[in-house]
Amino acid sequence: MKTVFDGLQQSVKNWWVSLLLGILYIGVAICLMFAPLSSYVALSIIFSISMLISGILEILFAISNKHVSSWGWYLAGGIIDLLIGIYLVAYPMVSMEVIPFLIAFWLMFRGFSATGYSMDLKRYGTRDWGWYMAFGILAILCSLIILWQPAVGALYAIYMISFTFLIIGFFRIMLSFELKNLHKRGKEEE
């Protein structure tokens, strides 16, 4: 009897990377929420370090899962995160007006990636794929709001950024458990 997992040549590896990324993003969101009056320099440092770590972990995840149909998107996202992280670490005094744009475009890319991942999960038979799609769309909407009103003030931008990090963090944690389930089911199919 054929199942939807016949298309998986191997089980999903390193599902826990997505869990670590989700925890990292939620940690960043909490730091931003509880210190809203901190300077954009602190935001730049937090964001650049998280992008650097995110890029490295995402690249490692993509390389270890070349058999997954969308592994190239994971790799592209990891490379983008790594390049943004390197740039921001190299230039910590980036203009206060540039940081919201960088973050908004990064969050927009992550939102589009999340919608793509949700379609992959739908293809693999995950029942709750709609929640992942909703998280992706919500991240895209938040990034558009940041782009639309970047000069509203530091407080608004920080809260919008922290809210979007929270959304992406929850998405990554939920995705990690779905990947873990796919990992288990892939092992059972072998």
C-alpha cells in the first residue's frame, strides 16, 4: 500500500534545528519586549548575532536534508541569514533607518518561506498545515507594516519586530515537531 511518504527517500534529519531556531527567535522577541527603550544599537547586536547563528544552523539543516524537496529554500534562507549577520556584525553602527528595512525584508522572506514550508507539509499529509500557512502570512503582513511605517518611532518598530520574531519562533517550534513526526514516520516506512 502506497502512502504519502513514499516520496521521501530518507527520513528528515536534524528536526531539532528548527526547534533551536524557534527558541532563539522567541528569546529575541522576549528580550525586545521587555527592553523596548533600549537603543537600536542593542537591537543591532541582538539581531546580527541571531542572524549569524540562524544562518549557520539553517545551512547545516539544509545540507543534512538534501533529499527533502525544498532543501534549496532552506539553504537560500540560511545563506541570506548568514550574509545579513556577517554584514551587521562587521558594521554595528548601521544607520538607525536601515535596521528596520533589513529586518522587514528578512521577516518577509521568512514569511514567504513559511508559506512554502506549509505547502510541503500539506503535500506530506500534515493535517495542521493551515496553521503554518497562517503564521507565514502573519509574518508577511507584519513585515509590510514595518516597511510602511519605519519612521513611526523606535518603540513601535521594536514591538512590531518583537511580535514578528515571536510569530516566526512559534512557527519554527511547531515545524520542528512536525519534522520530528515525519522523521518517526519515515523511519517506520523503511
